[in-house]
Amino acid sequence: MYVCICHALNDKQVTKALENGARTPASVFRHYERQVQCGKCVPMMRDMVQSHCANQCPTCPSHAATQHPTPLPEPANTENFPYGIAAE
């Protein structure tokens, strides 16, 4: 299933980026050397990150150090992006 139609990123590619350490939509885009364009995919990517971290993927480097994943921080620039498209 496509998650980001602007860059043709599918759910398998997003999951691969998460397994390689990405923890925000912005870091998923950086993993593929892309930038957010329309932002419609950001909420779905955030959900995928939350789900991935909740499952405590054993291949993730961050899960080796801690038993419980830390909650994702709120984006620093939410006041600039009232529609929730801030990618951090």
C-alpha cells in the first residue's frame, strides 16, 4: 500500500526505514533522501512509527537499550503547521 504518493513510498519501505532507526516521518524521508511535500502521509507515518515502537521490534537499535519505548515528542513547529503536517 502506498503511504506517500508524492514520492511513491509504500508501507514496506516505511517499515524498512523504521527498522533502520527512523523514529519520525522526517527521518523516514531522510532515510530515502526525500523531503515532505504535501504532508498528507505524515499522520499515517506517525501511526506506523507508534505501532512499530509499541511492538518493540527486536531488530531496532533503540529497543536493545530499553524495555519500554519512549513516547514520541510533539513536533517543535506545530504552531507553524496547524494542519498537522509537521514531519518531526
